[in-house]
Amino acid sequence: MFSVVIFQAFYESAGIERIRMKKKKLFIVLFVVVIVIIFYMAGLEKYASLDYLKLRMSEFIDYYNTHMLFVIFAYAAVYIVVTALALPGAAVMTLAGGAVFGVYIGTAVVSVSSTIGAALSFAGARYLFRDWIESKYKNNLVKFNEGIEKNGFNYILFLRLVPLFPFFIINLVLGLTRVKLKTYVLTSWIGMLPGTFVFVYAGKQLSGIDSVKSVMSGRVLLALSMLGLLMLVPLLYKKIKSKM
């Protein structure tokens, strides 16, 4: 379970046997663990399935038509929590956004919500773990952080565009670097937009979708991957030019 991994990492990073754990950090970790435990104990993951979405879709649409703003804000709040804590269901919720809200509103709501969730996950990892990581691997991270500071936009955009890297891992790992929060938020928003649009658009044809994986066809994956690789071209050019 992801929450267990997070707790173990924090336990090791804080060095409980050697130093006192800061109360604020301990509270945050326990709060996250409690939420995740409640999520699974209550069986809430069943509501994040494609079958459940198809079964209740007409009800969701009817409720949205009569309580538009409430549904949008409630949906956004849940989406932010799901992405920030890496709970299952983000992909299905994105499809639901397209099916209920339509392509344009759905893309806007999902895009903003996913970016906020990513920023919270990023900030959480930075606050809880970065000091310990830097104190233990400072010499190894110097060059890496220099590269991130100079070319963070290109690196993050590449990672966001290529749908081969789990987003929550990107959030956690980059939270341990020196990349600025505003750079991370802006680049993540831009980089996640194409993939978000693909899923939201697919949600409009929800009845024809058999699985979440079927949304990302080979052509779509190839197109996004090629777009991501283009972000690395300027960096490769700089390196080749510096060696000439």
C-alpha cells in the first residue's frame, strides 16, 4: 500500500531512534495515513471503477444539470485529494469529467484540479523529505540540482508529456530537488494538458470504452512520446555544441 511506503520512508528519514520527530511533520504523515486507511477500509475504491461510472452515469449527468456549480466544486475537491495522495481513480474521474461536464469544461476542471493535486504532492514531499535527502546525498545531488535549475522546464515537460512515468512518482521525486514550485506548477499544467484532453474527450464516448488502458492507443502514446522527446532536443543541442 502506498501509504505504508510513505510512512516507512518518513520513519527512516526522520531517524526516530536518533532524534525527535518534528510534531508538524508527524501530524501530516499520520493524517495522510489515516485518510488512506479510511479510503480502503470503507471500500471507496469500488466507486473509482469504470463499471460503476457507466452504471451511474445517467444519474450523475441529471444531478449535474440541476446542481452545476456544486458538482463542479465537489468533483474538483475530490480530484485534488485523489491526485495529491495518489489514490486510485484519477483516470476514471477524468473520463467522468468528459462524460458529465463535456470536453471544454471537463478539460478545464480536470486540468486545474490535477495541477493543484500535483503541487500539493510535490510540496509535501519537499517539506517532509528533502532536508534529509540532501543531508545524506548532498554531494551526489549537486550536479543534478544544477541541471534541474537550468533546464527544469524541459525536463519536467518531458516527464509530463510521456505517459510512461507514474505522475505521483514524478511529484515525489521532483519535490526532493531544487526546482522552483512556480516552475513545477506551470510546466506540469502545460505538460499534462494534452493527456488530460485525450481522456476527457474519450469520456464523451464512455459507452465504447472497455478499459482505462484502451484510451491510450498506440498512436496516442507515440504522439505524446514524440512531443515529449522534442522537449529534450534543445538540451541535446547544447551538449553537442559544447563538445564541438
